[in-house]
Amino acid sequence: SQQGEEDPQALSIQEGENATMNCSYKTSINNLQWYRQNSGRGLVHLILIRSNEREKHSGRLRVTLDTSKKSSSLLITASRAADTASYFCATGVVQGGSEKLVFGKGTKLTVNP
Amino acid sequence: KAGVTQTPRYLIKTRGQQVTLSCSPISGHRSVSWYQQTPGQGLQFLFEYFSETQRNKGNFPGRFSGRQFSNSRSEMNVSTLELGDSALYLCASSLAGWETQYFGPGTRLLVL
């Protein structure tokens, strides 16, 4: 079953606007990560936030984590056309006695120039 | 450091054939994970190898197998290909399987 679920599935905004994507998960996590994928290519790691952290910044990215609500959000400020991509959250979980990274289905972001 | 490399980048096979995909991780990374990505199912975890041992396995049939060599390079094999195996196969390396993963560009497999 899917551990992480992103919301919305698709988002279309104008250049310069902020984009917010949300991720909900079901079980306890060690960490939560966000990745970006440009069409048909490999994923690129954006940011990792650990379960004992609440907020993290990296350039124009801000990630929050609320473990009580089992949710995270990714905010991209002052978006650019180059931010057009799919964004995935991934949760580091312990399953069957070993750790693994489980990905959600992603949010497709389109930034219009 | 060189990134994760995958070969081949594109592959066309017919039903019933088998295929082997290769992945070279970032130097020093001992964990290699494989994922299948399709429009309908999204990113699905296949398996993870760490120091030549399969440490974790997803929910795929036995036709999907893999291995890791002493230099951390990994291969995955799919036997008796089915149309539904058409997908982008992604390999990722990391220091530990649940930490930051560095992805290769993927191998796009088309099964006819």
C-alpha cells in the first residue's frame, strides 16, 4: 500500500507565484524526503527532514513536517518556469525489520511563464 | 564524483525475452536500490542491495531478480518479459538505503 500521498496531484501556477505541495503518510518515519523529476528523467534529491525536525530551508524551498498529523509540505517560493516538474515525497520507514524509502505518486507542477 | 550511471538507456524487447540492466553507483556508496516507474503505478520499489546482499525486496514476481558485485555495481534481470513490464527502471545509490538517494537517468524498457 502507498505510504506517502501527495496533494494536489497536479498544480498549475504563474511564474513568480508560490507553489505548495502536501504529503501525508501512514506510519512512523525516520525521515521524509522530497525529490524532483523532470519529464522522463531520474529523480533529484531536494531536501531531507528528520522526524525530530519541524522545518527546513534550502534556497527557495521550505519543508515543514508535522509528525502528529503525519504530514509534510513543500513550499517553492517565487517559482520559475524551470521548476516545472513532478515532485515526490518519500518516507524512510522500517518495514519487515529493515529500513526502506517509500515514494508517493507525486505532484505534477506546471509553472507558466 | 561521477554520478550514478545506468546502461543501456533505452531498450526494446519482445514478450518472452529476458533483459539485464546495469547500474554503477556513486563511488563509496554500498547501497543500490531499483525502482520501476509507470504512469499507472508510479514509483515502485523493486529491491535494495547492500554489500552484495539483498536487504529489502518489493512486491514483484520472481521474474524480477538482481545482484550486486563486490565493486557495488548492480544488475537487475527480468525474465519472460510481459507487456506490462514496459517502464522506466531507475537505479539509486546511497550510503544507507533510507537516506538521501542519488538516482541514475534510468533505462526505458519497451516490451512489444
